Amino acid sequence: MKRRKAPVLTASSRHASARSRLGAKRRRPLVAQAGRRGEHGLPVTHEAPPGSGHGGIKRLEWRAPTSSLADELTRSRNSFSETVESIRNLIAPGIKVRTNTVATSLNVKSTPELVILLADLGADIIRISQYGFSAYADGGDTLFVEPAEMQRAHDAVRKIAEQYPLLDIFVPRGAPRAASEEERTRAWQNRAVCSAGRYGFVVLSDGKVVLCDELPPSGFWIVGDLSRQSIMDVWNSPHIDALLRPRRSSFKETACFRCEQFDSCHENKGRCFRDAWKAFGTFNAPAPSCPKAPASRRLM
Ligand code: SF4
């Protein structure tokens, strides 16, 4: 298994003092989310629009075309007016604006209205993505859009698009499609190498170490403690080794136990145990994106 000789350390922001204690610099926002203030830089002001180059705002998340609906969805007062203002202030100095809106059962009916508003504001690219199944959907979600509803929005926007020939608009149609077995296998083979423990680890504010920022900061998942150990002691610890090269016998009753690729899976790109834990509640389970993982409501 390829591992870096020294780890890349990530300071987790889940604990308040982590960044300042470890001297981590705050990164500039790549995505501004409409309705969130301060951290994401909205509203974008007329005096100081962000640059459009590296580190600047690349796209705007937009929730709804009316003030009441936008404020309700973002749970932020004035999010609508601030987003409109932000778009105007981005477009004025010539910055291209691309928006993305997730269509849910709450806002899908307003999709045509939204597209007209954004087109009239001067957006260059408008993307509507459908609220979809994740690996962890439990089936009780009321935000899913009925396929017929999505199709209606698609058809209405197609007509609107005829009036804006230069605009790049995409609205999905109908029901989201589950990936085929072949697509899932290809995606699994082409998955990125899991960096957790191979390239680095995450240091929490109290010095405890986990392998991924999204894992619970307690118990089984703590692989070291920098208040008592050196970085290299943690990095070379048997604990990390045990997570990266787990025993097959601890996977009984799962697809991994019978998997002929068990060793190569862990030796090469790795199995995302964060997703395994999120999907199945345990470290000892396949990554949900593996084609051998139990079927569930997901597109992975
Ligand atoms: S995650 Fe998939 S490929 Fe990897 S060991 Fe488990 S079943 Fe096999």
C-alpha cells in the first residue's frame, strides 16, 4: 500500500479553537451560498466584488425566485434581496455568474419563474439539479420531486429558453435514473484513492486525531492524540494500520467477507469507511458506492 512518508495534517473546524491554535489559514470561499452571510461573503457589495479567478466566487447557490420562499428555505431574512444585489454587483464589473438551484418539492413549481428572474438579471449559466437519492436516503424524505412535476418544469423552461438563445440553461427531466450495474462498476474502479490515513489525518482542537473530518471525534475513530504523541508516532501507529488493513474476519455477514478483491481493495485505492459508517452504521461494511454493497435507495 502506498502511503506518504509524512502525513498531511488538516485542522478540523469542528472544534472552535482548532484553526487558530494550529495556525491554519482560512481559505477563501469558492462557492457563495445565497442567504448565508459573513463566512460566505454575501451580500457581494458594489465596492468590493470578489475576483473571478482562483479563490474567488465561482458560482452562486440560489434557492428560490421569491423573497418569501427564498427566506423560508434559507432560514435567513433578506437572503433573496441580498442575492439579487450580489448578482447585480458581480455582473456589473463583468464577472460571469453561474447559478445552481436544487429543485425540491418545496420550490420545483417556481422553477420557470426562477429561470426568468435569473436570465433577466444577466446570469450566464443556470443549472437546476434535482434533489436526489444519496447513499443514505431513508425513503421517508418529503423533499423528493415527483417525476411528473420535474418534467413539467423541464418543459416550461424549454419554452422560456427559446427567448434567451445565448443563455446556458439546464433543467433535469422526469425521474432521476439509477446507475446501471456497469456504470457502478466503472465508477467504483475509477474511484479516487481514499486519502484517509494514506496521505494525512485530521487534528481536532484538543489534539486528538481522526482519519477523516466527517468521522465521529470519539471512541473507535480516535487514532491518536498529539497532546501525548508525536505526529510520526501517530502516523506510524498500529491503530492506523489496522484501519487501513482490516481483518477479513471482522466483516462477517457482509459482502466484503466473501469478496475476492478484499486485499486489493484495501491495498490500492481503499474502501471509504466514512461512507460505510454513514450508510451502514459500522466500519465493517462495504463502501456504499461499491457495486457489491447492498442495494438501497441511491444512485451511487
Ligand atoms: S468494499 Fe467492495 S470491493 Fe472492497 S472489499 Fe468490500 S465488497 Fe470488496
